[in-house]
Amino acid sequence: QHLYGLLPPTAAMLTARRVFSTDFDGYSLRSLCLSSDESTHQQQLLLVKTMDGQVAGTYTTQSWTLQKRTGYGSQECFPFRIIPTVAAYRAVPSSSSTAGSVTRRQSTGDADGTVYMSVTADMLQFGMDGIKQTPEELAESELGASGGAGEDVLSRRGGGPALYLNGDLDKGSSTGTVMYGSPPLLTSPGNDSTVNFEVAVVELWSLEA
């Protein structure tokens, strides 16, 4: 009920169908992506429950697809949390914004640096700030998407990711972002800027008519 109140009106009218759960499908990012791709509906909810009972996730308008690009998605995508408090964070509407040394430009990712969705065999990331990359930096990021030495370029260049999961879906983290004006989705005793967590359950739900 809380979750449907966070969704866009058109999405809130749809029915959620679970297409993946670590409880039944195992702790495998590849399996999650296969389930996401096999769904004919691209509006999807990713839910993560941590070992200490917190729940956060993402709303996306494209499936999670293993690929070599630095990122994809759109401004319709957003992160949220349900427990301990309910909150959703929408993309900051200005064409660019600065917080400290991080400049954010609206785009779907790639050359302009902002990444809504990114997934490789080793990690899933959502919501990363960035600044415009040179061709050399972009090539390094693409190498990272293939599991090479440039793996951490995006996270080094800006804030986020708002949500990160490793390839085994047993560990993750959440960092504050400029693009969503969001703090970490999960809380920690020290109010850290990045909150690391252990995963209890990951689920993927398809929103269908």
C-alpha cells in the first residue's frame, strides 16, 4: 500500500507480479537480469530487504539488462525506501546542478556522465551522478562495465550510486546523490554518507495491466 502511493499515477493502476526472488531463484544477479528481460513489461520494481529489516528499492521503466554500455534509463526512474520511513526521490528538474565538486547534467547516461541504471555480471548500480566524460574516460568506463580496470570510474567521478548490489546479491550499499537530492536510502547508527548492508531478500516485480 505504501509503495503504490509512491508510483506515478499510470503505474499505480497496474498490478504487480513477482518475477524474481532470492528466496526461490537463488542469489544470482544474472538470474535476476534474465527474469527482468523475460518480462514483457518494462515498468519494474526492485525491492531489497536488509538483514536489519530495512527495505528500499527502485522504480524503473526499462528491464535490467547485462550490457557493456556505461548506463541507460530515464528521468522517470527513481529510488525509494519503505522501511524505516517511506520516501521517494525524483530526479532534480534543473538541467545542471552543483553540490561541492559534483556537477550533474540530465541524460540517460553514457557521455554526459549521469547514469540511472547500470548492470554487469559483477554489480548492479542505480543513480550515479557524474560530469561529462572525455572519450578516454568513457572508454575506461566501458572497460569497467566489462569487468576491467575501469570498474570504479563512475562512482569516483560523482555521488552515488543510490543503490548498489554485488553479483552474488548478498551485499550492497547506498550513497547520497545530487541527481535525486537523496540521502542514503538506508540508515546507519553513524549517519554515514555511504551505508553498507547485508542482503536478506531481493525481489523484482513487474507492473502489468
